[in-house]
Amino acid sequence: MLALGDAQVPRSVTKITDDETSQHTRGTIQVGFLTPRRKVLLLARRRYTQPHQNKTEDVLQQLRKLRDTPLSNIGDTLESDLNFVANAIQAGSANPSLLVAVVQEIEEILQILPDSFGDRFWFDAQMIYEFQQSWNGDTQRLSGTVIPKTGKAWGHESVFVTSTSANERIKSINLIHLPGQDKLSDVDLLTYPFICHELAHNLFYFDDNEFVVRFRRALDNYLGNLRLRGIADQGEAKAKSLKLIQEIDDLWSPTLNHKNWAHEMAMDITALWACGPAYLAAFQDEIEEQSKNPYLIEQRHPPYAVRARALFIASQKLGWDQHSSGIKEVGKKWRQSPWGNGLDNRYIALTDPKLTDACLACALAACESYRLPRCTTSDIERISLMLTRGETPDFGLDLLLAAWLRKEQQDEGSFAAWEQDTLRALVKSLTPLSP
Ligand SMILES: [Zn+2]
């Protein structure tokens, strides 16, 4: 793993101090990550405006304010980038416009960084860190800098520092958005399997070649067949079928920004791979609460009905059939609801199960090729035993499975009490190292 300026950059580090795990010292927030070159394309479209001298000063001041926070190493790294560019311009070896770009990028980063660092921040940071460690294995697959930020809804966001200094490396800072405020009582562990959906975005940003190449091929074949079928069409019928083919292509084509059906479906499948029935339960809660039309066509996500079907089919393949009946039931209710009556030919064409089946198969193949740890029944047995012994589960998958198991076994009140006790015990076990 690459960590920029390892020697001089102070790390914000936490460690587990309880007896069982005291041998681990766990770093949480780090800076430094190689971003694939192609991501630069996304950034090339940005427009830069001339910064005022005061703007640079202002940005420097804001960076210095990060010194007293867990993000101090990010502040220090960005400050040294800024100083490097300023010095290079002073020495005549860099174009002054570079400063404009750097200041703007840093401003963007500052805008999205969290500004609250309470117990929940540390809890979330440690959850992310656990998954980073287990998904990375002995290679780097996830960004080194993934920061939690509480807010309105689940999400993943990345910013990149492209134009800095001496090396060719591009740094990225990534945020996982979690719903609620920065307080432990706002943690709803039953929704936390979505952290894996968001981390899957990070994983696929880093390298989704395996998935994209396979699915692109399947999609091209599918669209090619559709074009062949419409070859005899004339006039308006021809225009209509070409428009539909284009629409399918637009919705399903994997894109760099992941705002397409293929990537979103792959994130669900990856989260299912990693969390098993805990993700199914979280997804089911989400769709049961939704008042939104489950058949709504929009660019960013496939309709809930399509996502639910994908998860159901993938569950069969991964051996979770007995845990997927709930999702199937919800789908049945939708079909019998007034929403189900409104399904037209366009909907049916855009959501052909063949595309879902191809997409989920490609996503499963990608998980396999990443050697991503897969949740298995033996994980569930292990956690079940742990709970019977009254032990506190560790951060990461163990905790997600424990919460899911507890919820299956207990009423709301006892679950809530167990959840809060467990969260407090886990956070207590995190002791910040002195800087
Ligand atoms: Zn997503």
C-alpha cells in the first residue's frame, strides 16, 4: 500500500485495546493512492478560474485547521502540495495557472470532508478499515483514503488531486456517506451492509476491467441481436426500435462514473457476496419502506424490481435461497399493486431478465477474480456461537452478521439494547494514539 510521505506525515491511528485484539494497531485515515489514469478523463472537463491571492491564503488556513482533527495528514499533505506548486512558480519552473487548478481542487476537497469527529466517526472509520483490510488481502484493491461522513443517505464520493507536484501519482480522497448524525445512537446496524455496496463502488473504481469487459461483450451481443431482429422494420417502426436499442445501451452501459444500471447491479451483487443474508435483509428493509415506484426507470439505478430480482437470482447461486424468500414476496406484492398494472412494453424491453442474468454473472465472476472474501454459512455458524457465549463481535463482517442474527432472534427492544451496548463496547475499545 502506498502512503505518501510516510515518514513525515503524522497518521491518525486508532488501536483496539481490549485483550483479545490488543496485538493489532489499526490505522484508519491515510492519504495516498494510485488512481487509474483513465479517471483523469473525468477531471479534464473541469473549468478553472483564476484564484485570488486571498483564496490561496484562505485555503491554507482551512488546511491548517485540519491539524487538530483525524484528517491532519490529509491537511498536511495538501498543504505541502500547495507549497510545492507555489515554490515552483516562484522559481519560474511552473506555470502560474497550475496554482489555480491546485487551489480549486483543494477547495473541492475541503468542501466535502467531514467536520465532526465524534464516536460515530471513529466507529464508521473502523468499520471501513476492517473491510479495506479484508478486501485488500495482500494486494491493494481499495483506495487507501476512505473517510466516513454522516448525512442524508448512503453514497460514495471521490475527489482527485491531479495536478500536484513532482510525481505522476494521482491522489484520491474518497468518502462513504452514511445516513444520520455523528452520534452512536444514530447507527442502525441493520442498514450497515450497505457500507459494502458503497465500498464496492470504491473497489470497482480502482479496477473494474474484469466486470466491464465481460458485461460489455454480453451487452453488445444482446443489442446486436435486437438490431438484427429489427432489420426488416421500416419507417416509424424502425425509428422506434432504434430508439429503444439506444435507450437500453444508455441505461446498461458501464461508465466511468458508475451512473448506470450495470455498475449499480454489480455493487448489490458484490455486497451480497461479502455480507450474504445480512445484505438481503438490509435490502429487503429498504424496499419494504420505499414509497417509490419499484418500476421507475431512471439512469442512475435500475428499478428496485430489477435489483430485487438480481439479488434473488444471485442468492440462489450463492446458496442463500432460504434467506431470499422475503425479497421474492415483496416482488410479488409489487406485481399485484397498482404499480404492477402500469408496466408497458418499453419497461419490459429495458429490463429484459437476460440482461440482469448476464450482469449478475459478470459481477460474480469479478468478485471471484478479485478473490473477495465471500460470506459463508460457516461465518454465520461462528458468529452464532460467539453470540451464544455472550461475546462482543469485532468490527466488520462479524458485526454485520451478529446484528442480523440478533434481529432474527430478538424483539425490537432487546435488539436495540444489544445494539447500543455492542456499539459502546466497540467504540470504547478504540483508543486514539497520541499524535
Ligand atoms: Zn450505488
